[in-house]
Amino acid sequence: MAVKAAVPFLVAMMLLTGVCNTLLTKYQDMQCVNNCDSPSPKHRDHFEQPVLQTLQMFMGEMGCWLVIGVFQLYQRYASAKAGYEAIPDNEGSDDSETGAVANPLRPAHPDDEGRIPLEGRSIFLLALPACCDIAGTTLMNVGLLFVAASIYQMTRGALVLFVGLFSVWFLKRHLGLYKWFSLFVVVAGVAVVGLAGAITKDDKASPGHQSIHDEATGSVGVDAVASQAAMTIIGVLLIAGAQIFTATQFVLEERIMEKYAMEPIKVVGWEGIFGFLVTLIGMIILHFAIGTGYFNAREGLYQMTHYRAIAVSSLLIMVSIGGFNFFGLSVTRTVSATSRSTIDTCRTLFIWIVSLGLGWETFKWLQVAGFALLVYALPQFDKMATTQTAISKRRKFVADGVFYAELNEFFQRELAEEGYSGVEVRVTPTVTDIIIRATHTQEVLGEQGRRIRELTSLIQKRFKFPENSVSLYAAKVQNRGLSAVAQCESLRYKLLNGLAVRRACYGVLRFIMESGAKGCEVVVSGKLRAARAKSMKFTDGFMIHSGQPAKDFIDHATRHVLLRQGVLGIKVKIMRGSDPEGKAGPSKTLPDSVTIIEPKEEQPVVQPMSQDYGAKAIAAQQAAEQARQAEQGEGEAQPAGGEGYSEEQ
């Protein structure tokens, strides 16, 4: 398969861009911008602009719009060149055969039914996670000034701790004991990594830490700390604290995307726009309010434009962050989100190896132990959840079927008189939406919504839903004449009221056909008249009984009614016609349907003529012309009143 062949390329590019992003940011921090000729590293000033680095990160995210534009131009060019688009034989062929790289413009889960498109004013909701991204990225950039690149990347593993806690507090998730154990191991790994950087003296880890710390304490306003161990601890705490904002960003994004639908790469692009604007405005305000240290925007822009190494690294950082987002989304869509998490863990290892090779760090066994804990805990956190889902998949399908059957039976008993016509269950990570379809929705809601609240409470207690995790909605059946469940209930109540079976069935049959059905079949079986059971079938119109169209076009329902002579079974089958809009029936057409198109108006056939330019042909043509002129002359010579007419008469 083309996609499987492209997976190694996607993984390699995601790994490369992710490693380059962190290393290039650290490389920027190590660039000397003032007093570079001083023999003492303490007197050298390095590039210390974490806010400006946050701005360039959002500029890289805005580059996702370039990818979107290129893909749209490519699709437009490809469709115009081909002239037509082949119809795939199955649903999965779109992702497995059409291209080497999965289209990042499509969501990883294309089934967006029940979600509102994220457009218009709702797009401004993405400004909330963008603001969290600003705070988290800026704090991490400040922390990177104090620690090595590998410690920075390892400390970011604390993100899963805050994501897990916020998922429990705000999204009402449940974490098993194995997940809490994995989170505890992650915290232990981060603590060991920070301890390794604190107790080990390493001048290579961060050149010029003393000047960085002096400037940082002057701008932020913390107590001056001279030791490298204290600076490392401060850096680790800043990076770990930044994960709170990053976790909040993830929770907000998940909460927004539960309700709204948008392609992931467009979400990144919009967050880049909002983050860039907010960061730019904040830089201007802080420059005039503080204007020193990290908030000296004029000096930062001067250093970025006048030092070639900083300018080139800024461009490479923007390209790497855009590429990392693009390839990360492609890996998530092509492989899985768990694989992306594992690759991100490998990125930490490569950053550490490259830092050792460049001489930015020294080998520390304690750091190896902390990294080993992180490598064990982070994939284990995702692997256990995935394994549990894979093991219980069959059991989950059975449980969902039992839940739907019990729910349907409950509504049949409670809402039979309200014209109950079916139920639809939509499950999201935070809430379960149950949509009740009925012909009389006002009676389902009750006075001031009292009935629907009672049903919600009953379902919540019966199926042991957590509080505020289930919602009931009432949806009116648009055309009850084409609803088999509604007509089954109608026939059931007619029989309960004592109407004759034949008369009741013909009444239902006529109403269904008048509602626009192509065919209908009503079967009533049981003890109708005598002691023996019998069956009566009433049909009208066209009905198909086999093949896939029987599933697509036919709506069927079965009900039972208890009468004095016994139980009668009712079965109603309605064949709906095709509707291009998909409201009154399926949008597809029957495979054996033939559409006769009226022919065009026939043009009169002109008598074929031939022309000869010989002497005989010219003579014949002249003779014919003379004969025609002679006939016209005779007609003009005849009197207007005809022969024998005289004015004297």
C-alpha cells in the first residue's frame, strides 16, 4: 500500500522536525549578542527573548495555512486534469489507495455527525487555548534558558500528569489504578531528571548561565540565586509549571472539538493567528510598561535582525514547528495517536544524544535513570488504555446492544401514547446524548420540561450514569407516514380500541401510500377470529425483499398487542423512495431503476441535393428558372375577381 510505504517517511520527518525545533531554540539561547570578546563567560550577554521565541512559534503555526493552500491548489489542479473523480469501491479505499500521504485537511475521524461546523464567531473560541499556549510556551522558553535541552524535553513529560488530573476534574473522566501508577512514575522520572541537573556541576550545559540568571532576576523580580543547582531547579519548575497551561490548552481544545467540527490542521492555523495577534499586542504593551529584560522588544528585534545566526535559526524554527505540526497530524491520521506519543518519547532520546555529540552536555547516570522512568511510564500510560480497549471491544459491542435494547423497551412503555418512533444514542467523552423521536414532542417534554427531566433522572439511575453526564432531547418525526415504528404504534392503538383488523390495516396502508411511500406491507398474525392462529398480509405498491437495497430503502418495525383472545403480532414494512436531499428517503437510487429521458426535438431532414457545373446542368437550371418566371407572369395577368367577373354585372 502507498500509505504504508509513506509511514517511515512521515515518522522520520516528524522526528527530525521535532528534534530540530528544540535544539534550534536552545542554539538561539546560546548565541552571544554583547561583550562576546570578554574572556569571562559571566560578562557575556546571550540572546534572552522567550516572548519573541513564542511569537516565532505562532508564526510557524500560521504556516499551516500555506499547506492548506498548496493542498487545495493541488486538488483543484488534479481534478481539472483528470476531468472526473473515480468512485471508490468501498469506504476504506479513500484512505488506503488514493495517495501516499494521508490528507491532513480531513479530520482523523470523518464521522462528524452531531457536531456543529466551527465557523463564524465560534472560531474565536480557539483564542482561549491559544492564550494558554502563549503562557505555557513562554514559561518553557524561560526555563530553557536555565537547563539543558535534554532536561527541558524530559521535564515536558509532566504534561500527562496535569492532563490526567484535569480530565478527571473537568471532563469527568475515570482513570484506573494502572494509569495513576504510570502518572506517579512520570512524576518520579521528572524529579530524578531535575535532581540530576541540580547536583551535577556542568559548565557545558548552559553557557553563560550566570548572566542569564542575573538578567532574569532583574526583569522578573525574584531573589538572586548564584548557584547553578538553584538555576536548574528554577528551570525545571518553570517548565513543569508551564505544563499546567499546556494541559489546560489540551482540555479546552478537546472540549471545543466535542461540540464543533473542524480539520485539525485548520485548528492549528487559527490558533497560530490568534496566538500571534495576542502575543504581538502583549509584547508592545509590556515593552512600554517594563521595557527591560525579557520584555525589551526593540532590543530583541534588533538582535534577531542584525545577528545572522539568530535570524537563520528563527526561520528554521518556524519551518520546523510548522513541519512538526503537519507531520504529526499526518502520523496521527495514518497510524494512531499512541504511535505519535511513542515517537515523541523517542524525540527526547535523540535530543539527548545530539546534545552529547555537540558537547552541550555531559553524560550523567542519574539523568539516564530518570529518562528510563519516563520512557517506561509514558508509553505504558497509553499502552494500557489501548490494551484495555482492545480486549473489551467485543464486550463493549454487546453491552451497547443491550443498553440500546433496554432503552428502546423503556421508551416504548413510557412514551407509547406520545407516538414514540425510535431512539438515537450519541456518545461523546463528556456526555451521552439520547435523542427521542416521537410524533408528539410537546407531550414528551411535558409542562415546562418536567416530563423530560423525570425521564432523564430515571435513565440516569437505571443505567448508573454519573451526574450531569446524560442529556435527553425530543425530536419530531418529520413524516410519520414513512415511519414504520409510528405506524406500528398507530395500528396497535386502533386494535386496542376495538377497530376491526381488516379495516385498521387498510386505513394504515392507505395513509402510508398517501404519504409518498413506494410500497407498503402490513402483516397481522395471531388468533384473529377463530381458536387457531392465522396471518393476514396487506400489501400495496412496489416492495423489494433482498439485497442491500432492502436494508437501505425499507423501514420495518414489529410490535405486539394484547387483546382478549390473545397476543397479536404486528409487522409493518415501508419502502421509501430515493430523495437526493436525504429527508424523505435515502439519497442513493435503486440499482435497477431506469430513468427515461425525453428525446430532443427532431430536426426536419433536408432533401439531399447535388450540383453539376457542366453545360447540361447549366442549361437545365436556366430552363427551370424560365419556367418559374413564366408561372409567376401568368398569375399576375389573371384578374383579381376570377374568370367571367365584370363590374357591370
